[in-house]
Amino acid sequence: MGNRIGGERPDSTVSHEAEKAGAEGSVAVRRDGAVLRITLDRPSRRNSLTQLMIGALVETLTDAAADDSLRAIHLRGAGDDFCAGVDWVATNDRQRPRTGDLVRRVPHEAHRAIELVGSIQLPVVCSVQGRAVGFGCNLALAADFTVAATDAVFWEPFVDRGFSPDSGSTWLLPRLVGLARARRMLLLGEKVSAADAADWGLIHQAVSPAELDGTTEELVGRLACGPTVALGLAKQALGFGQHATLSQSLTQELFNLELSCRTSDFKEGLEAFRQRRAPKFNGR
């Protein structure tokens, strides 16, 4: 990023792959000022995720949730694709998994990653190129903003492969695009182009492949310069409102307003308004 955000910490690279995934893929994590860059790095398999990679992703997001010096997260895939989902061969390499294995394991792994992307009180921007399939599709859709190249494809092939949808697809899709389009994606397995995804409201924006990096960086930079506490509380309230009444949402908004009005960014916002200038938020 051209404008360093939160420069009190030097940039660093945290590699989960060497310790956890080895040659089977990686979740590469790099600190860029106050922006955390998370890259799914297994391009030879379209960034399909092994169990170890999912565990590394969950650990990374859990650590990020507790890091109050971060102000935004950028999630992306290495190579030509974002993520081809979970590598079912690699994650089910035992000949006969014990009964109840999925029920015991998945809520703490794949499902937990989806929950963290949606609930972490930091804006999450996802950039998608190539394929976003199954879990990879839902990971992108759980982000606050997803920018996709026009040659990207969103695909939920669960039923085509003989098993029922998971990773939040039956919750996310109806809320994003309605039941009719959710049925097309989940019951018919229809692939959705980036242009249609943007038109439906499934993603934030579709841009040419050449513009993907620049558009994403502009959005990440804007969010990383914003009032971090207020952004986090607004994200929390949007999630809360998905299953709350109007009265409950108004109460939650009031509680969040009380908190955000006590931040230094609130004071800066008011002062900037009085002085008719752009605010300079510090995320506190």
C-alpha cells in the first residue's frame, strides 16, 4: 500500500505452511501496516484446502480478532484461482472415517472459518480470480466486500457431487440473492459469472482482471483508514439484524452508538466536519 496505515508495527510475514501444511499447501500471512494479508497458497490444486490449511486459516483469523492494532483484512488466493473448496480426498484420506467424524470435526474447522470471517469486527475484503467453488465460494461470500475479476466463476457443486450443501451456503445465499437464485445455485448447481454475481448483489463489484488488484487495494486502503471501532460495530449490528426484530436491532444500535461515541475517531469526525476537511481516523 502506498500509504502506510498503523506503522507502529513493522511489516512481517507469518508462515503457517512450513509448520502445518508443508508441501501440501499453505496459508501465507503477511502484515502490511495495519492490514493483514491472508493468501490461500496451493495453486497447483486451485487452492483447494487441506485440513491443515483450514486449521491455519482458523488460527490466523482467531489471532486477528484479538489484535487491536489491525484495521482491515485482505483475503485472496495464489495463482489463477481463489479457492476450489475443500480437498475432500486429502481431508478424508482414511479408508473409513469413524461414524460422526464430520459432525465432530467440521464445526471447529471449515464452519468456524466462515463464522470468523462474518463476525470478526474488522472489515474483510476478498479478491476473487478464476474459480470460487464450494467452501471457497462461501468463504468469499462471507466477506464484507468481494471484488471479482470478470472471468471469475462462483459455483456451489455440492449436489452435483452427491452430498448436501455446507459451509453456510444455505444461510448466505438466500439472504444475499433470495430463495429462487439460491435454489439455482444449490439445487441445480448453476455456475454464476462475476458479472451476474455483481448484478444479483452476490458480490460487491466485478472488474476486469487487469483492474482487480488496483480496485481491491483502493477498497482495502479506504477501510483501513476508516473509524475501525465504528466499522466493527456496524458489521456486528448488520449480522445481529439478520435474526432480530426491529425493536431488538434498535436496542443493539443504541448500545453500539454509546460505544462508538466514546472513541477518539468520533471526536475527530466531528472536528473534521466543523473544519470542513476529510477526517484522519486512527482506529481508536
